Amino acid sequence: MLFQTPYAWAIGRAAQQLGAGASENRFGLVRRRHSLSAEFRPARRHSPAAFVVRAELDAALDLGLSITSGATDVWGRFAPSFVVYGDEPTRVGALVSGTVQAALMAALEHTVDVEGRPRVQLLDTGLRIETSPSGGEGLPFGEDAYLVHLTEAASSVAAAVLEAARHVPAAASLAGLAGQLERIARETGMKYRPTPLTLKGRRHGVECRVLASRVAALGYQLILEARFVEPLGLGLSLGDRADAPGFFEDLFHEAPRLTTGDADFDARFEVRVSDQHRARAVFGEVARRQLNQLRRSGPFAGDDRGLTLRLPALHATGDGVIAALGALCDATAVLSGLSLERRAGPYR
């Protein structure tokens, strides 16, 4: 692989050291519950060159978190070096433990300002480091090792945040629901986490989870997900039928619409697939019946990976959520070709 500049060349060498896949100016890799990427951005007319390193969490936090670097404190103290915001100060304080602070300070070390932009920023979704490639000058390693250093520093922040989040209580408005989901987890053997509020397990061999997602300050919705046992490979796009002329709908879809011959189902659902022949077998009578039952829980969408249902968090109950999750798993299992007759227990 040929690279255009010494810094781009460093991307390839750093990727080899980390066991990552690389393109000309970027590499990425996946670690436990977070993914990492590093990118070299060449200088342009009004923008200097920069290294950008990211650590993205597998599930976004629900804190409204913003921890942004400012001027580095000469005494190495966290508070002057970072500005911290969040929806609920008590929850944010529980997250920003000594370990998280130390990891953020380590990530900030050896970074150089790029046009006044934050060098280190931690949001609900993960961490971003932006620094001039000159940040590695004077250190006992070259540009490739500098990238490895930044990537490992980002990973350390992600790991520290994920560990600290285990001890952060659920959002105040979700406390009642959190208690009910924690009880369900104890009774069923499912896994529970308070931040972000999560319940996950398996039903009929289908992996599923409930996740609270922040949609506004102190506002949340519940995302229910169930994954097919194997990707369907149909080029599937499944959702509610749009109230628009067919030719207008076709403008926004590459794959043709599937009609099953079931007038009620075809009027209610928009099913787009690239493999029409296989799709007719997948969307048989039992599958259509399960999808109609699922629709009573609320609007949902699907692709080759699985089905997703979104519910308002306000007034949600544990029993209501677990019933909707059950309907979602049942529909996902049938579309995966599994039988619902073999039940060794509802969840695990």
C-alpha cells in the first residue's frame, strides 16, 4: 500500500502495530464495547494538518455529557483543564471519577492546539482527540508511535468511562422504570445496566435489548432491538407504508417493493428487498401475522440485521416494555426461520 505523505505513511505503520485495518489516511479497530479510529487530515488552504482519533462507545450514554479541554493547567489539575457539563450534576459527578479524570488528563498530554478547536472532548457517544502532528515532536518515538499512543489513550478513556458508568444511577425520570427492569433482570437472568439504562438477553435464540436513548435534555425514548440469528441478505428495508404515491416512494428506494398478496399487510407495511424470490418465503403467513401483532406495540423498522421498535419512555412500565420486547423477538425469530414452539423459557 502506497501513502502520499510521511504522516499518511505513519497511519499504515500504526495500523500494523495495532492490528487494525487501514486505508490511505485512516485506520480503525474494535475493542470490548468501543471502537477506535485514527485519521490524518492533510493541510488545506485555511486549515492546518491534524490527527483525529476517536473512541466510540457501543451504546451512547444518556447524561447529556460534554467534557471539553481548555488551557492545560500548569499544575496538572483536572478542573482547570476541562469544562464539564451534563443534564444531572449528581450523575455526571458519579461518572467523572478519579480514574476517568486521570485517563482524560493522559489523553490531553502531548496534544497541540489546532486553530483553537478542543484537543480532547468527551460526549455521550465517546471521545474525540484532535491534535497537530507536531504534538509528537520531542518525544522518544515517531509519528506512527505517536498515533499508537493517542489511540491507546483514547481507548483507556473509553474503558474508564464504561467502568465508571456501571456505578452511575439511572436518570431521575427513569428511576421507576429502572427499578422494574432491574427486577425483571433478576427474575429472568437478563443483564441490566443503569447508565445508559439497558436490559439485554436472548429469547428463542434471538439476541435482544432495551436501551434508553436521550433525545433532549432530560428527555428519553426506549429503543428495543432484536437481531436475526444470521443476516438475511435480502437488502431489506421494512417499515410503515408511506402515505405517498408509489412513484414518489420509488424515488427514495433502490430496491423494488415486495407485495405478498395479503392486502391488509401490503397496505400497512413497506417492504423493500433486492431478492424478491427469497423474500416471499421469509414473509410467509406466520411472519406476517407476527409483524401485525408487533405493530400493535408501536411503529418499527427492520433491515438485514434485525428489527427495531421505539417507544416513549414517559409512563413506560417494566411489564409493558418486556411484553413489547417479547413481540419483537417473536417476529425476529420467525423471520429468521425459527419455530416459536420450542420454548425452554422466555428469556435468559
